[in-house]
Amino acid sequence: MIVALHLLAQAMPLDPGRFHILHPGAPQGSHIEWLYWVIFWICFAVYVLMILGFARAGAKSKSDAIYPLPVFEDEEGDQRAKWAVGTAVGITVATLFVVLVLSVVTGKKAAGLNSKNPVTIQVIGHQWWWEIVYPNSQADQTITTANEIHVPVNTPVVVLTNSSDVIHSFWVPSITGKRDLLPGYSSAFWFTVEQPGVYRGQCAEFCGFQHAHMGFSVIAQPVDDFQAWQQQQLKPASDPTNDHAKRGREVFLTHACLMCHTIRGTDAGSRMGPDLTHLASRNMIAAETLPNTPGALAGWILDPQRIKPGAEMSPNSLSPDDLQALLAYLQILQ
Amino acid sequence: MRSHFQAAVMVAAFGMAALLLACSRENRILRQPPPADQTINTVQVSGLNPGANSIPTPPPSNLYQESAYAVSEGQKLYEQYNCVGCHAHGGGGIGPPLMDNNWIYGGEAGNVFTTIMQGRPNGMPSFRNRIPEYQAWEIAAYVRSMAGLLPKGVSPNRPDHMRVKPAESSTPPQSMTGITGSPEQHQ
């Protein structure tokens, strides 16, 4: 039984990460969660009062007739009706005003973060993947990756957003609210993650055919791990050591791959698709659509249009030998 | 009177519904045929033809429609694959301009396709095996649209760069006598 459970657990797909506004892992997420519960309980109280009011009115009513509505012909009844309606309107406006104030306060709390020594990350939306850049004034210290954002815990992270085509929206429910990525317009926001872990993110603004397959993840790590990751990402691509992988690199450089992708340290330097210099260090491919396994990668390379119809990547016909060599090469890009 | 009006409305509504049936979307082929089916090998590699009656093989005809979709995809690919690097946005530079109607190697879709796939002397590289065939056809459609060789209906509606003709919206309407103003008058 235990063995079976163990096998089942191993057969399960990769944990896609936390994806829930009610399980925040960051202070901004906690503010949003708090606001959610406050509004929930206010609405709940209003709902209960309404139902009680209706029940009481129904019990008091002597006739089954709904129409005509009661008309107060005497002065006193008219006054009472005016008071009742006025009070109800007043309570409604006051409640809505309280909710408005709470929303503004929460928004302010979530936006105002201490920004001493923040990590700056550039997120550029593409149809349908995320380009992640860790900018640096020195070009050789700049990291470019895709779909997986590594951040140190308890450190403010400033995200500069932009888009290359249409409006996308950056949303990690367990960390913070949504932020639209507008083409040709840079904006910035910040967040801090407190608990290490993997947080799933998703494009939250309909951006075309594969909007639903435009995921990403935020991987929060202790500062040491983050720096180690950074050092690894700064290196150029590993050179293949055996003939099989060397042939794979030739396949990459003589087929359609190099028209769109970059592998730093080789001739491939196009910026249309994700940077593949450290492809093997990522957990998922195709914007969190497939696990980064040789099989999934092979399927993706041969016919991406079956997995994500409309995606920019074109189908590739490779002979089995070339494909295996290419996969062997991509596996060494740690 | 009222029932006549109602009947008229009903007939009109049914008529509109029937008209809707006649509408069909332009068919977009998102999943292109597998590359193994490509006709790449039929592209003529040399202009020399053996035999006395050397009739040159005609260039392959476009397997894909020169539709608005193909043109806008071609426009995107034209930038992404850095055609702009030499041909600019049609005005030329290192390479010849593409927005005029002078064609060194022919202006048919098949000619442009062959030029992209095989390359040409003095700089034009061959994109054979680099880009899939359907993308080359899309780029060819865009190149032809720049020279105004495609029907009006399929030109990309909002080109971001230089264009040969003024946009339709800035073209003066045809006057009653059938004389149109020249574009220069309206710039």
C-alpha cells in the first residue's frame, strides 16, 4: 500500500505551485486576503439581514396578493415609509463607503513597500510566454530567462513590466494583485515573498488563442540559493563533451531553432523566442505547459502547433537521429 | 395594421438570420501540414535547363492563400527574421527596395518564394531549412502587398511603416465624375 502510494506520488506531475489568494506567501497577499474576508463577512451579514427581513415581512403579510403595492394615503404612513427608505439608503451608502475606504487602505498598504536594495526584474509579456530579465548596468551581468522567476525571500523585488505585442497581465494570486503589461509602456510594482516555495502565476488578461497556456512561476529561495542560481545563470552555455551532443548543437545551429532562440556562447542569438542558454535548469517548458522532460521536449520541438495551436513556434521535421542528438544537447544546458 | 407591422418585422428578422448563414470566417490554418509534405524539392535550383527547347520550369504557385492573415503574419515574420536589416521596411538599403514594382527575379508569389528559399547573388541569403515553407509563402505575400500587387481586400489594414499608397481612409472618395485626387494633394 505504502509502496503503491509512493509510486503514485512519483507518477504525479510536478507540483505546479501555490495558486490561491487565500493561501498567501507574501505580505501583500495577506493584505488582499484580509480584505477578501472583510468584504466576505460584510456581504454575508447583509445577506442574512435581507433574508431575515423578507421572512419577517412574509410572516406579517395578511394577504397573498403582491400587487398593488401599499399606498400610504395618510400623512403618518407616508412619513414612516420615507424614513424607512432613507435609512436603508443611508446604511447601504455607508457600508459601500466603508468597503471603498478599506480597499483604498489595502491598496496603499500593498503598494507601499520598503525598497532598500531591491532586486530588479524586467518582465516582458509575449504571445504566449514571459521573458524575464535581471538587468544590470554591465551587459555580461544581465540574466535573461523565461517563465521562471527566481527571487530571494524577504527581499523587495521591483518588477518592471512591458509587453511586446498585446496587453497581458501578471498575476501570482498567492503573492500580490494583478498588474497589466502594456505594450510600449513601462510600469513598475513591487512585492516581497516571505515563505520559500514555488508560486504559480498566470496571465490574467485575455491575450489571444493560448492565453490559458501562458503560465509562469515565482520560485522564492533563501538568499544563498538565489545567488548560487544567479551565478549559474550568468555562465555561458555548457559546451557539449560527447559527439552525440556536439551533433545536437550542429542540429540546433543549422535548423530553424537559431532563427528565434538564443544560446549564449554559440552563434544563435535571436531574441524572438525564449533564451535557451540554461534550458535544462527550468522545471517546465512552453510557459508552464509541459514538464521539462526529454519526451515532452521532443513533442514540443516536432509539433508545437498540436500542443499550443497558434503559438509562434513552427513545426520542425527532424530525423530521429537528429532529434535525439538535439535532445541530448538541450539536456546539458544546465 | 399592427399585425402587418409585426409580420414585416418577423420577415426581416428571418431574412437577417438567413443572411447570417452566408457569413463564414476566413479559414485560418493554424496547424500547417507536417514539414515532410513540403514541396521544397520542387524549387528549381538553377536557371539552366537541359535540352534544345529550354523552357524554364515555372516557379511553384502559392499553396497558401494570399489572405489578410497571411500578409499580417508575413509582416511580423519580415521583421522577426530581420528582412528589415537589408530591405528596410520596403524602401531598400543594402538590399533592393521591395515597395516598387521592379523585380529583378520576378514578382510572382512563386518567384519571391524562390528568392527567399534559394537566396540570390550579391547578398540575399538562402533561408532554406531555416524557416518553414509556409512562413516563406507568408513573407512572399507581404512583400507582394508592399508593391501593391495584392487585391485591396487583403492588404494589412494598418501598416506601421512607409507605404506606397496612402491608407484607404486618407484616400479621397471618388467624385461623381470618376476623377480622384492624387495622393500628393492630400499630404
